[in-house]
Amino acid sequence: MPGGNKNIAHVVAVNMGYGHQRPAHTMRHIASGGKVIIANDYNGIPKKDKQLWESGRKIYEKVSRFKKVPILGPLVFGLMDELQEIPEFYPRRDLSRPSLQVLQFYALIKKRDFMKHLIENLAKNPKPLLSTFMTPAFAAEEFGYPEEIYVLATDTDISRAWAPIHPKKSRIKYFSPNGRVAERLKLYGVPESNIELTGFPLPISAIGGEDPKYIYEDLARRICRLDPNRIFVNRARKTLLAHFGSARCKVFSTNKNGPISIAFLVGGAGAQREIAIEVTKSLRRLIGQNKVKMTLVAGSRPEVAKYFDDEIKKMGLGGSLKKGQISILFEQDRVKYFEAVEKAIRGFDVLWTKPSEMSFYTGLGLPVIMTPTVGSQEDFNRNWLRQVGGGIDQLDPRYANEWLVDWINSGALARMAWQGFIEAPTHGTYRMADVLMGRPNTIHELPLVV
């Protein structure tokens, strides 16, 4: 286990959606006291800070759900999305001029002492600070936090909002989840010496060490299920044997492999729940035949869990719920939710979700079927997933019983599982722990793939 000492760093996140809190939870093994600090919801947070955070979170979640309202919804969402715009990468040029968002962040920090209370409390027990959201890092630097300050970027490309107001003078350091973010930060003026290309932190319980034995075990089983006709396996036989070894290469087994386990994950704002039900309805026959097991991941939102339960029973699949052919994963407490996903992730064969931070989980050898994107940020994640070969856009969910079966019978999903593992980073958690502990990198360096 990387680190093992739960007092290496202060790990800070925000609970706006899941994208910032999930990777922080993954790094809890190096967190002070083994706990992640939620910058917008910690004990003793000043009322004014709480109100500022709440207004931003509510706007984000409401607009995300409002997007599906005809005409007006896309217009309002587009205006919000424009604030987070990521400019074209090419031609390479100086993009260090601070955006309106950055200026607003610093105005709150300097004029209203936003997050000063948090930073002063952390400074009483100084340790390296790791934040999965940019503003706590900005505040830490402004209020003179005495230790190193690190930011983990949580998407495959990032807006100017992630870089400080004066990037060339800043001492904030960055963990980059992929090569594109590392190169993007340079365009924003962040010195190369302040950028560590680590990969995204994935659960160590799903990796199995520097030699990712758990991934190999799970991927071998997964490819068996996702390639019943051995089309991909026969084409890639030499490569698979070289990686798995003949002793544990279950991909050539002809044994019955059990149902294909599909997890449909709804985002933190609760959007796209309807697609999950459409998919379940389309796959109902395969579910009843025990060829597909469906897990509907409602996250920490009780209204989404209730919606799933009601709709499943309406379509006459209450029996499948009782048999475990369909399950609803829900935990109202976010920490318990993240723990539940980490516990279940090794048993999934396919992730079906919007291209959020879950895009990086293709590095575990999981193919990702992508729902329509919610915002330009996810457009970049979508492009990255397609580039590494670990994900594909969903087709019409009403006919998933046809096209999904074709993707399975042709070995396409097995190929994506393999490509995701080969091309996407798997050991970000380990590399980040090495840096925070001040020790040499124990994992091979990542190639700069942009």
C-alpha cells in the first residue's frame, strides 16, 4: 500500500458533484487522521464561507438538471458552461492571462477572507496540502500556508480557472492526471517544475500493488465474459499471454463465465437517471435470462434511489430486484457511497456513465459506455476516452438489447477493456503518494500522451 501512514498530508476536497470528492477519498490513506477535509462543509466553517459555497453548489446542480428543459434549459446551461470554457490547444500560445473566474475567486479570497478560517486551522498542524479543487490551494497560498501546496486536476483537460492569478510566481504544484493537462498547465503559465505527471488516483483496493495483480485477475475474468466468441482473444493471444502469463491467463478458459455485470452511474446532480431506466427496460429479457446483471448507482441521492425502485417495479421487474439480477447502489452518506463503489468496482464488467471523473476508471480495464455529455468539460473527457480506446458513445438506449449484444458478440467491449488498461494510467495513487512522502518514484514514468 502506498504510504500506509495516515498523517502525511491534509487532503482537501469540495462536495460539489462527485468529481472532486471521489479522488480525494481515494487518497484518504495518506490523509491526516485518515479523513478528507471538505472545504465547504467542515466543523466550525464560518457562516459567510458556508453561504458562499452553498450558492455556487446549488446553482451548478440546478442548472445541470435544468439542461433538459426544452429551449431555455440548454441556453442557461450554455451560459454557465461558457464561464468554464477551455480554449483550443493548438496553436500553442500564452494563455496565462487570468480568466473572469480566477479574478472572481481571488476577489473573494482577498476582500472577504474566503477560506481564511480553513487555512489558519490547517496551518496549526502543518503538513503538505493536497486539494482536488483549485480554490483552497489559491487561498492557502494567499494566506501564507507554511507547507507545500498541491492541486490534483480532476479532468482530462482543464480551464484557466485551475491556474493561479500569477502562475509564474506561484508556488502551487500540480498533479496532472494525463499528458494533456500537463501541457495545458504550461500554456496557462505554470512552470514545468511545478507539474508532476502522475495519472488519476484509482482505488488501491482495485489495483493490487505496483504489479497490478488485482487488475490482471479482474481483467482476465472480464474479457472472458465480454468476448464469448473469443474474437478479440484469438487476435490478441500473444499479447494477452505476455501480460497475464499462462498460469493465470483465464481468458482462454471455455468455462461458463456468468452474467455480464453492468453498472450505470448517475452523476452527483442526479441527471440522466431516465437513461438508466430506458437501458434497464431494453435489457429486461437478458436480465431475466441471467445473462446481464444491472447495478443502478444512485450515489448519495435518495430521490434517485426511489426513482429507480419505483420505475423498476412499474416495469414488472420487482422480482429481479429480489433475486439480485438488478440492484440499486445507494448510500446517503457520501463517504459510505464512495466506499461502496470501491468495494463493488472489481465485480463490474462495464461502466455506463457520463464522461466524468469516472472516465479515468478505464485504467482498471473497464470499458466505458458514455451517455451524452453535460458541459464542455465532459466533451474533453469523452474525446480522451475515445483516444485511448477505453470508451464509446451509447447508441439509442431503447435498442440496447440489440447493439449492446452486437458489441459483446464481436469482442468490441473486451477490446475496449484491454485498451483502457494499456493506454490509461493506473498508478496515479502510488505516484502521488511518492511525491507527498518525498521519496523516489517507485512506479514507471508515464509517457507524455496528449
